[in-house]
Amino acid sequence: MPSFEPMLEVTLKNYPKKNAAHVSYGTAGFRMKWDDSLDYIVYRVGILAALRSQDKTAVIGVMITASHNPISDNGVKIVDPYGEMLEAHWEKFANKIINCSDEELAGVIQSIINESNINSSQTPQVYVGMDTRPSSKRLSAACLAGVETMGGKVADFGFVTTPQLHYMVWSYNSKSTHQPTMEGYYRKISDSFKRFLKLCKHTQSISAPVTIDGANGIGALKAGELQTYLGDSLSLKVVFDGTAGVLNDQCGADYVKSKQTSPVGLDTLAGERYASVDGDADRVVYYYKSKDDVFHLLDGDKLAILMTSYLKRLLNTSKMSDALALGLVQTAYANGASTDYITQQLDVPVACTKTGVKHLHHAALDYDIGVYFEANGHGTIVFSKSANNLIAEAASRADASTEEGVAVLKLHALSEIINQVVGDALSDIVVIEAILADENMSMEDWDKQYTDLPNVLTTVKVEDRSVIQTTNAERTVTNPEGLQAAIDNLVAQVSRGRSFVRPSGTENIVRVYAEAGTKDEANKLATGVVSLVKEMCN
């Protein structure tokens, strides 16, 4: 009898399979409406995480969250050794272990051990975190039971943001000088930010606060903790902090981005800075109200352009542009005006990938310094190992009395503020505030870097989303035959037109994106493409 079976017999009784429906591991792991049938899934993910830890001889993370989804949902995903999402090859193991019967579970576990040549004598180590949903504590307990079934050790971090858990896993496995603790995370960001501000001509502190909509979730709690470490250097004013209101309900980054308006109940004032994070604080968008009382959104595209343009200036001033290749990664949802600006005005190469941060992160690794953001505000800056080493070495001998030396030191500080492991709303906010302070930029100045093309994003219900097949980073339809040609014909009828369709990864809906030179043309194009999808996909 395998060594895990006695414990499996004991714990499995508490987490029997309750759902016959087939579920699949995706970019967000397993995510669905919460009921007690999710308990057995998270229990089995705990088992899988322990196996993965033995396979990699490393700490593995498990995060309980449903991100920007409603409070009634929840989910679970695995974090690989260096903060990455679960390796694609292991997704099949996830599907196998979740969808088998209780009677088959022991055999499936053993088959994973055999196929991966796992040394079962090793003690698994798993870090577990959760967001603030009412169901999270119960699910976390199920995960712990799964890990313990395999004889694993658990570090239970309790309530953390998703990026914080990614950081913990990365920090431990990489043997970083930044400790795999909450204090280590906060000190890495705050100390680097304070060091950065001392290099700026304009200020050594930012007195005007940035108001953060915490989506009534974990981001609100952790922004408050970060404030303690930032002290007087930056003021974070947290609203929608969970004391009243519901998680992600008419607030948060997804609401602000999709509705193109501020959270319900937030009285925005002209000239002030606002940011909204999502339920697990891995997304952020900025916005402001202009003097003529108009709402202006600065989404992931705007964040990416600000960061990329600033990095370009630092690289040029530090005379490191020849040694370090800078690039930007976007998806098809990126506004065409942002792509034009970065390629034509800044002369920085742009890559386009399929939707999903795992695709963007992978593509960003092709550059010495890769900036990636989805339009929804999920993104970060990735520095290659050689780039980090080169910048750190240059900073150690930089002359702070010269413009070149200051640029090197700023670049180094910025690389320490950012969470290079994964998109992190809190880290991104501090980076944005650092850049705005150094450039002495107002929100209007930032917004005027380029003007977005009017655009529409909508959905169409279909009987079977699999009828839509795409290529070219999801920008070109290959099936149904003739659909792409019909879309191209509509695009040609409007100025600066662009449109694409892609199936949802979880629902029988097709997402339709359209942009054009005017709002009326964008609406016309979107309406036409929606009609095509209804006609050819049902």
C-alpha cells in the first residue's frame, strides 16, 4: 500500500466528490459558483500541490480566490516555484485528479507519481493564501487537509493578495535577499520607493494622496498595511475598504474598466488621483475627473505606455539602451492608438500574444526589460536575470552627482519597487506614483501622451463557443469559414477600423471588440460584427 493511502482514507471521508460535471484547469485555475462541491476540488488541489512540490523539490503555492468575480464565486490555483502559473504539462494532471471518482483517486495519485518519477520520500512544502470571501476559510482548510494527506508541511499565510503569495513562493525558492514574509514584501517596495524619491528633483515625499478603491476586498486591507511602511513618503487613502459594501459590487478595477465610470458612491474631485484594484489586487486602473466634470480612465494600456516611455528615458540617460533591449507586450484588446504611439513615437518594439497573463509574461521574457499589461490593468515589468545583474552592478558604482548616475540609480530602485513575478496592483501603484513624481506629471499630462481610439467591447451568446477558432494571437478567425472576410469588409467601411472576435474560455459566449476613428463608427462596426456572429455561429 502506498504511504499516502492510510491518510487518504481518513481525509477523503470529509471531502467526497459531489459534482459529476467535468471541470477544467484554466488560466484562473478552477473557478466557479461557491457551494460545498468546491470543497473536494480544493482538497484535491492541495494533494496535487504537494505532488508538485515533491516533483520540483521546491515550495509550491496555492491561492484561494476568484479575483474580480462576484462574492458568490470562489476558486483555487497553483503557483509554481518561481511565482509562475502552473506548468501546462501539469494542467492535465489537475484535470485528471479533479475529475476522477473517489474510488479512482488513490490510483490517479500513484499514476502521477509514477509518470513524473516523483521521490515520495521528500516532504512537500506548500504556501497557502486566500482572499476575503466568506467561503475562503473553509476552502483553505480543505486545501490544508489535501497537503497533509500527502505528509506535507504548510505555511498558512491567511489573508493575502494573490501577488503577495506569488512573491512569497518566488522569494523562498530563489533565495532572494528579500525575505518570504509580509514584512519582506512591504520593505522591498517601501524602502526602494523612498530611495527612489531621494533621487528626484521635485520631491522626497508625495503629499497629495492617491485614493484607492479596494473593491471591498483583500487589496484594501493590504494597502493599509503597506501605508505603515511607506510612512510620510506616500499617502494611500483607501475607500471601499470592506467595512461596508460587498466585494467587487459596483466597485473595483473590473467595474471601472467595463463601465467606464467611477465606483458607485465615490465622489471624485477634479485634479485628484484615483486607482481601483480588483478582488485579489492583481489588477489596477487609474482615473480622474477633469475640470469640465468628465471622467477619464487610464487603463492597462495607459499604464504600460507611461512605464515604457519612462524606462526608455532612463535607459537613454543612463547610457544603457544599447546593452538592454526594452519591449512591450500587449494583447489584441490593446487600443490601436497605444500600439501606434509606442512603435511610431517611442520606437519601442511591441509583441502581441493571446489573451491571458501567462502568455504575456512568457513573451516579456524575450526582452532584457519587458513591460506587459492587459487592457484590464493586469501587468508588470520583467527584468531578465542578466539585466538585473547589470543594473545592480552599474548602480553599485554610479556617481549620484551626474545625470547618468542618477538615471542608473533610479532604474535600479524602480526594478526593486516592481513585483517582477506577477501583476501586482499595490506594487504597480507605487511605481506609477514614483514616475508621476519624478516627471512632475499631472493626470492630464499622463492622459495626453496619446488619445485612445473610441472602442466597444461586447459579448454574444452562442450555442457552442468552440465553433469559433482563431489564429494570429486571436486576431484572425479561421472558423467559421467566411467570417473573417465578412469582418474585414465591415472594418474597411470605417476610418481607422479594427475588430476581432474570440470565444470565452469558460462560457458559451463570443467576445466582440471593435474600434474606429469616431464613437459612432465604433458602435456601427461592433453592431455589424455582432450580427455576423449571431448569423454564422448559431
